[in-house]
Amino acid sequence: MFPHCLKMHKKIEPTIHDIARELKISASTVSRALQNNPRISQKTREKIALIAETMGYRPNSMASNLRNKKSNTIGIVVPLINRYFFASVISGVEEVAFKAGYNVVISQSNDLADKEISIVHSMLANRVDGLIISIAMQTTTFDHLKIFRKKNIPLVFFDRVVPEIETNKIVVDDFMGAFRITQHLIDQGYQRIGHMAGPQNLTTYQDRKKGYMEALAKNGVAYDDSLVVTNSLTLEDGEKAAQYFMGLPDPPDALFCSNDTTALSAMIYVRDKGIRIPEDFGIVGFSNEPFSRVVTPSISTIAQPAFLMGQKAAELILNQIEHKEKTFKTLVLPSEMILRESSARRK
Amino acid sequence: MFPHCLKMHKKIEPTIHDIARELKISASTVSRALQNNPRISQKTREKIALIAETMGYRPNSMASNLRNKKSNTIGIVVPLINRYFFASVISGVEEVAFKAGYNVVISQSNDLADKEISIVHSMLANRVDGLIISIAMQTTTFDHLKIFRKKNIPLVFFDRVVPEIETNKIVVDDFMGAFRITQHLIDQGYQRIGHMAGPQNLTTYQDRKKGYMEALAKNGVAYDDSLVVTNSLTLEDGEKAAQYFMGLPDPPDALFCSNDTTALSAMIYVRDKGIRIPEDFGIVGFSNEPFSRVVTPSISTIAQPAFLMGQKAAELILNQIEHKEKTFKTLVLPSEMILRESSARRK
DNA sequence: CTGAAAGCGCTAACAC
DNA sequence: GTGTTAGCGCTTTCAG
């Protein structure tokens, strides 16, 4: 049927030229037909579609990307892919990107500044049409991200943002979440409320601390520096901090932890000391990790709409890419307080 | 310093030709120098590197990819990105791919056959150098995957594999895991052991069921079809199945669930009926989800080395891509039995 | 409605 | 050691 096919190895991918030759027409016609350009007659379009199908033709996007100076790809970099929050954001990004015909390339910084810089440069080389990023805990210089502003490549920060770079940002209302859940502890009758704070170079954790302080202030409770521990919020950090808190001459009777992980390890430590939760000690976390609902006692926490955040991030970046939207906004998604057993002193 | 830079908008990306013109040499020399080709003298190489740096040059991989007929990209498609197991596999893939200089593009099928097909075609159009995939629950036809074999594009299945396609595969030892944990229930003195099975079109769940049956057989326990429920393994399915089991005239006294999610919801249902776990009723899951360790009682389960699986998948595919490895292997990673409270009748 | 031709940015065989 | 040249496969003016 296609004589010169005989010469071809099966691995050779057909191109528009192969189709053109087959039909004795030009490659440009094929190209236009394949894009449903109305200038091409119905008949030729159908003929071309048929041959393309039978030859197993797949457009080579490397070629069209080069020609169009557009990769149809959006990059996303997160500290760690297999953290529920980040995985959910990625899931949201993928969903809307795929619908819009974009690819999503992914990379993880492992919270290391060097890896983040290296990844970002690689994304730049790959000419991503836009980048969605939550910066690494360790990152303190931002030249690698400022390039995007200089080159006018769409950039969206989510969750962990860089205040000094003017671009689109999506965060949850960390301050309000922290404020409300601290207020909740106070309402439950807890008197000395400690706080497990995260790295203070990240606004995320700054805001959670501020919310905590504000709630104390609003209720006329003096801020006590000895009741605040700052660490990296790992399981181990949580246990160590709990040990510190419970060793104080006048220990707290409740703890607001900046994530659920530390809330959990602190809770286990406190419980193992024979202290009843929530009767004698209240504990709350942040992030609404899946486990916080199913542990015993279940942990009160602040839910962040991760999947929605991913969707919004993708929408923002697509707006920048396709509609050349120039104005930047900062989306503050509402956080939701989820009350469970760990802080339910008053039923 | 670079006079014609004045004419350039900031958005124009410099190319090797710009560098060449600047230094009054040819583009090929620049290209070679940038690749550290030894044929270029030390001096010119340094000059070029310097100018490239000051001009903010970034190689355009769309162009080199086209020229080299290689996208330096590996695709990965999973049912759902924000499931811990899959996120961990992705994380493993990303790690070794990045080190090898490859990009990872990601997509999720949502367990829908149509979306999977559409994704795979898009990956094909994007000329991924290889594809790593765990198929959707719903997928029953495999033409979209057979293309890879035909076109000789490296393909690796993990976890949910397609037996009829000959290629690299990575699975965990589902049979052995199921066998051992059922045996464990028997050893703990449970007499009537039920099984919550997953969709039987997936070998993964077939093997888990087989392991269960084999353990019963080995111990001279007759297989009872009324003690096996097959469903989609959601939280709701688990609860419904538990309700069914406990409503039987002669209900089981232990349950081997094909995942931790159903183990959890079944456990909650049983516990709420006032039945003590593990004293009166034993329950075990599969997958070692993060929550299974921290719920009360903690759930005995089978750990799958997800991150390792991702690393291995990436290694396999890179071997195919770079060393033109032709032979296919099926890697069976060992599963690990993790004993916790939910099945600890005998201390 | 269709074709010819140029070029996206890079690489590599071939010259010298 | 360096330059010339010819594409990779596609899109898109411009011409007819």
C-alpha cells in the first residue's frame, strides 16, 4: 500500500512529509489540515486524517515546540513529593494543566537550597512556560528565582513564598488558622499554652507564630518566650520539644504545634508520661494530615485546601502564559479549623 | 560591552549564535565548547564560558532535543498522585532520573481507562524516552501500551502490571506478603479468617488472594467463599464489607484486608460494635500506609518498598534508554511483614 | 485552497 | 582546533 514503507524500519516515526509524499501534496497542507485549519478543504482534511491514522502518525512536539518557542510544559518544584500536602497540590496542578493541554514536569528539592537552584536552572533550560514552586526550608538566596521576573517567565509561589519577589502567590491563611485554633484552646480552658514553631525564615511559620501570639494578646495572656520552641518540625523534634516542655518548672497544659507530625509525636510523649489528653493536656496541630483524623485521640488541626491550591496555582500560571496577564495577585485561601478529640476538654 | 544587546528586549534568550558573533567565531565552536568537547582549546573554552555566563545563556533543550531525537524526559503515569504509595514511587523515580539528567513528566489516570489512554498518547507525542506506568483499575484494553513495544520505546510497569505485554516489570511479592500475614493470623490463634479482596483484574490483588488461600490450605483450613468479599477497597467499601461480615450467622474472628484503608474502616466498624481488637477480633492490612502505624490499635500490615521501587523503575528504564538493554526482567521486590497491635492476640 | 521557502536553536559530519 | 553546511520536524509568511 505504501511502497517506501518497506524500506523503513518500524522504529522510524512518520512525519508530515511522509504523509505529504503519500498523498502527493505539500507538507504545509498536511500541517494545516492536522491543526484543523479551515483553509483546507474538507476532503483533503479527511484524506490526511485517514493516512495519518493508518501510518500511526504522532505529531512531534519537540519540533513544534521549537518552532513555536513554547514548550507546553509547566514545571513544579516542591520540597518533597511524597508529603501528602505537596502530593495533593501536584495532583491539583496536574488536573488543570492536563485539561489545558500542558505537561507537568516535576522535581523535588529535598529542602536543599543547592538542589533547588540546580532544578530551577534545569527547568529554565527546558524552557518551561511557567514554574510553580514552594521553596525549600534551606533556601535563603533568590537569584535563581529572580531570573523569572527578569525574563518574564510566569512564576507562581505557593505555601512557602518569597516576599521580596513580586509575582503570583498562593497561601493559606496561616495567621488566621493559628489565631483561631489558639483561641479555641483558650476557650477550652487551657491556661498555659505552648507553641512549637517552625523555621522562622519561612513566612508560613512566622504567620502561625504571629497568630498564636495575637490570640494570647487578645485574651490578656502574657507571652512567655520559654513556652515557644523553634525547630524543623520532624517527628524527633516534636518528641524532644515535648520533653523540654514537660521538664519546665511550670509546664504548659496545652500545645499548639505548627504541623501535625510534631503534634503527634508530642502527644505520644505526653500520653506515655501518663497525662490524659485532652483532660489534663490539650494538643492541636496544623495541616490536617490524613493520620490526624484516625489516631487516638484524633488531633484537632487546621485544614489547608491543598488540591484546590494546586488547581488555583495552575489557573494562575495559565492565565499568565496564555492571556499575558500582567498583574500579580496573592491568593489567600481560607484555612478551616477541624476540631477533634485532642483538644475537647469541654464537651 | 555588547553593543547589539541594546537593541534586544530583555525577553530575548541569547543563543549560541549570539555568543559566536560576540567572539567572532563560529556557532559550532561555541556548541562544542559548551559540551566540553576536548577538540576545543582551553582558552576559547574559557572565553566562551565567560561570555555565556555574562549573557545569561541557557542552552535551549527544545532545540537540542529535536536535533538529537531525544527528549531527555521520562514519563510516569499513576492512578492518583496523592496516594502515599504512588507519591513515594514518583519520588524515587525523580531522584534517580534527576541525577542522570532526565526530566520527569507526570500524569494521573484517576483510575480511568480513557484518561490513561489519552495521557499515554500525549506522552508518545511528547516523545518521552521511556514510560513508567502503573495501570488504572479500569483499564482492560492495552493497545495504547502495546505501541511502545512496537515502536521500541522503553516501558516499565510497576505494581499494577499487564501480564500479556512483555517488558520490564517491578512488583512486590504480593503472594508471599499475603501468605505470611495470613499465616501470622493463624499463628495468633484466629480460627475463621475473612478476606477483603481487591479488583480481580489486577494481578496485584489476585496474588494477595492467592496468598491468603494458600495459607489456609497449608493449615488445613477449608476455603469458604462467603468469607471473601471483593470490592474497590475504599473506606466506604471497607465499612460495608465489615457490616456484611459481622452480619453472617457464623462471622469471622479475623480479617485480612487487601489494603490499609479498608483495614482501618473495618476496624473502626468492628470496634464500634464493642468487639475488642485484637483480643476478640484480629485485623491486618496491606501497604503500610503512614497512618497504620499511628492509629489505635496500630495495624499489622505488609510494607512495600515504594521509594526503592521508584528508584529501580528509573534504573531499569535508563538502562533500556542508554545501554539499549534488550532483555526484559521482572523484579520482585520483597515485601516486609510489620506486626503491630491489631493482630497481637498472643503477646 | 495549496505550495515554496525560510527558519526555530542546536549538532555533527566533513572539510581544512 | 575551527569553520561550513546541512538538517532534526514543524509552522507560517508570502505568493499564487
